[in-house]
Amino acid sequence: MGRIKDIWGFLRTRKKWWLVPIITVLLLLSLIIVLSQGSALAPFIYAIF
């Protein structure tokens, strides 16, 4: 939780709100990759990247 607080503090202090969508998309993509590693969809998802 400390890293999330640090990132949020950086975004709030530096007014870098344009980074929020980029961070969100990266987190969603990493979550999809982690959750689909054991499934039958894994070869199709890795083919995208």
C-alpha cells in the first residue's frame, strides 16, 4: 500500500493527471495476463503481445 500512496502523492503534487489512464491500462493488462496464464486463452492473449 505504500507504493500506491507514493504514486498517488506524486500524481497529486505534480499535477500529472494524464498518467492516470496510462497506469490504469497497464494495471488492467497485467491483471489479464496474470489471470489467464492457466487458462485455454493464454496462447491467444500472448499472441497479441
